[in-house]
Amino acid sequence: MAISQRRSPSSYSRPYHVKLVYFAAVLKAEVQRLDRNQSREGVNLEYLKNVIYQYMVATDSVGQQAIFNAIATILHFSPKEKKAVMDSWKTYSYLPSMSSKR
């Protein structure tokens, strides 16, 4: 189709326009996910190990929250992933420091 024959965006039907908007959002989310994945490749595993270790041995929930934020930053968690973790903590009233010590 020649450039002069292309339809303007306003000439598309509403359902088609909705599909285009949806697919644009899906593609944008995928590009963001791929960018996060690519930036993770340079993460120093020794540093990440130390941060996760600090998280696991932290004795208070405030410290764990701060360390979780560091982990989420290092691993480039999406806002949706961060929210899912926080929601699961609230839903199950779970923070590792609240569990009983053996």
C-alpha cells in the first residue's frame, strides 16, 4: 500500500482502534521487560548474594523492607512485581522476621 493510500488513525473503526491501543500497550510493556532483563545482565552476583544474605539474616521488618527495596532495584523489578510482593506480605501477614525462631 502506498503511503498516500494509508488511512488516517481517525478513519479506523472504534474496535480496531481499541485493538491498536491495546497492542501498543502490550508492546511497550514487553520492551520495558526486555530492558530490565538486559540491564540485569551486568549485575554483580557477589554483590547480589551479599544483599540477599543481609535480607535473610535481618532481624527486623524495617530492615528487611529496606533490603527488599535494594534487591528490587538491583534486579529491576517492575512496579507490578514490587506491588505483588508487598501485597503478598499483607495478604498473608508474612514478613520473615515475624516467623517463629527455631
